[in-house]
Amino acid sequence: MTETKTQKFILKLFPEIMVKGSSAKKQMVAQLYQNLQTLLKPVDEAIAIKKFSDKIEVVTPITHVDSVRTILLQIPGIEQVLEALQFDNMESLDAIKAKVAQIVANEIKDKSFVVRAKRTGSHPFNSSEMERVIGGYTLAHTNAKRVDLHNPDVTVRIELINNQLNIITAKHDGLSGFPIGTQGDILSLMSGGFDSTVASFLTMKRGIKTHFIFFNLGGIAHEIGVKQVAWYLWSKFGASHRVKFISVPFEDVVTEIFRSTGETYMGVTLKRLMLMAAERIANEMEIDALVTGESVAQVSSQTLRNLALIDQVTNKLVLRPLATMNKPEIIRIANDIGTRRFAESMPEYCGVISKNPITHGSFKRMEKEAQRFNYEVLNKAVDNAEHIYVDEIVENITEHAPIEIVKELDSTKHVIIDIRPEEQCLESEYETLKIPFYQLKTAFKKLPQNKEYLLYCDKGVMSQLHAQFLRDAEGAKNVKVYRP
């Protein structure tokens, strides 16, 4: 392909947007446009975004193509992302065929190809004629092997909009779903495991502004772990909107459950109390619905009867996107969206584990169990809940014991640890170890402790969180963050 100073992306909208009424469709396209403005303008003010009734076009300086592509593939509301070369003032079919042949010559050398064209506007030719003429000319003026209408090695895709020619160079599947901000707000009960993270992703993908609530059952390590995955989900799929992270201290609630509740009903009681607390906080935030990661299973609190007992305590709509999913399906999604490693390495916490959990609870028995609980304990926990914005998580975690950031390296004492999950490793003349974040807790204990270890990641957020975790949970004093 020829070099160009800009790259054009054509964004095809999620099909469910296109079948909405004109007013709803217009509102959703406008919201997607606003979300793109929020995410792309900080990358470069020169990025141009133009909306149409059935698509959005983004033109970016060539230096930002990779970062813009990554953002576009993670924004809910986009079905396909097409990369295109744009040529204006293409007024004749002769000009079009010559330009197409010039651009694709190298790509189709010694290969079979077919031309597929879409046309918008008034022209003295139709799409089929375009395909025939361009295909014939290209075959005659390049080193292509042949035209193959059914099983080509290369499909040359072009779009002609009035006199503007777009030659499609790549096609990617988008995230689909509705633009965030079009479907209201929801409060997600987050434990940081496979289920709650996937459930939160699915509500974000559906266009719901997803806030997070975490019930701390005892331990800074678990809270930091959940804050990590909440920040990851938000930064990757929902950063077009600010959302909150609420942490509710639930240790005393657990103690009261042990005091007041029969052991077979402890698990169900804990879930009921979580919903009650979440409902109160959702009311304060003017949120109408809650989301959990529960699925239907013949275990503990996930049977249909026990789910009914749990929902009995709230008037809020409770969504369970994973209700009918199997565990392998959930793990596959977690792997696809990048949360599997978080879930696998999530620190354990002290919860309520019934020795003989009831699987078909009684409404009458549940009522009696509930009457023995002291709800002042629950009210106090909700009153002491910590509310922060997700984008403030790092600042919040380190405000009491900030992790030092190192910019200049000392080869006599510093060792860099690249904690990114990707295969690449930071290139440095200094000693550098590759330890993905999900292996860090175990691997760090085996390292010589007479050196200072500098954690490194792309944006510095994950390294800050993991350094704080190693300090608080493992007592490590020789951990800092490297930001060159």
C-alpha cells in the first residue's frame, strides 16, 4: 500500500442500533460520537471524527494508528472497524480503476483476487459495472494470477461515496453492543473472580454505565485485587464515562452472621445482606438496577429457590447475565477480554462458607433467620462505605503510604520487573526480569531481597497497585515503580 500521512477508519454501527426508530438511532449515534470524542481527542486533537446516519468516520495522523485502532476495537456500539485509504475527486471510472490497480498491485501479486464495490450517490455506472471494469483493468495492469469470483486469495473492497473513493485495507470485528451512556446506570457486585468481572463486562458492552461495589470480608490484598480488575475493565471498555468504586467494610457483618445465623443459611444470608447494602447505596446514587455474576447451579446460593430467597430483600431489578452460562463459556469470555489472569491470581479472602449449605431454602425459615440478625451492624457498614471514582484508584490506594516512583536507574541496586502479561519485555541496558503480574506474588518471594525492585507496566497503574500489594500483604519494603 502507498504511504499516507493520515489513516481513515470507517466504523459500522451495531445492527440493533440501525433497526431502532429514527429518534432512538439518532440519540445512540450521537452518544457514540461523544464517546469517541472523549477517548480520541486526548490522543491527538488533530483526529477528525465525522458522524453519518449509518456510520462514523475517524481520520487520524498516521503516527497514532495503532493506539486509535485499539481504542476503536474496545468501544461498545461498533460492529465493524474498516481501515481505508481515502482519495477525493474521483470523478470517472477510468480514474477509479487506475487508482485501485496502483494501490493493490503489490498485495495481489501472483494471487487470485476479486473486486467488491459499494456505491453511494449519482453515477453513470452501478456497483456491478464497477467490479467488472476495475477487476479487468487490475488484472491486465498488475501481476495478479487471475480473477476468482468464489474463492479468491484477496478480496479488494472499495466504497465510492459521490466522488470520494475509499479502498478498504483491513477489516476488524468490533465489540458490538450499544454505546455506553444509552442504557442508564447499574451497580455491579464485584468480587474480582471470573463471574463478577464477566458480568460487569457484559453490562458495559450492552451500553450500561457500570459502577462497582465491593464487600470487603477482611483483607487489603483482596481489595487491591478487585480495584485492579475494576480499573482494568473501566480503562479498557468504559473509560468514556466516569464511574464509581464503592468499598463496604463487611468484616463485622460476617461476625454478626456467625453469631445470629444457622450455619446452613449463612451463605444465603450473606448474599441477602450484600443486596440490601447495594440497594441502599444504589438509591443514594439514583441507580435502578444491580448486576451479579451468579449463574443457576445446584449448589449453595445459586439454586433457583435460593436465588429467589436472595432477591426477596430488594426492590431493585437484579440482572444476572451469566444465569444460563456454563463455566467454560464464562472462562472463555474472561480469557478474551483479559480478566482471566486477574481472576486466577485474586487473593483469597475470609468469607462465609457453610458446612452444609441449604440448596432449597425455606421462606419461613429464612424469615426467622433474618429476624435474629442485628441490622445496625449492616447500617454501620453502609455508612462507612468508601466512595471513589475508578480513575482515582491508584491515588486512593497510595495516599496513606505512597509508592516511590523512580525515573533514573542505579545499576548497583535496581532490578526492573516487567509485569505486563504480553510477550514483549522492556528493552533496557539494566537488569530486567519478566514476571507477569499474575505470577508476581509467588515469584517475588524467591528473589534475593538485597536489591530494590522496580515494577514496570505501560501506564504505571498496575505497577503501582502491585507494589502496594507487595508492601501491604507481603511486607516488602524494597519495591518501587519505574516510570522512565
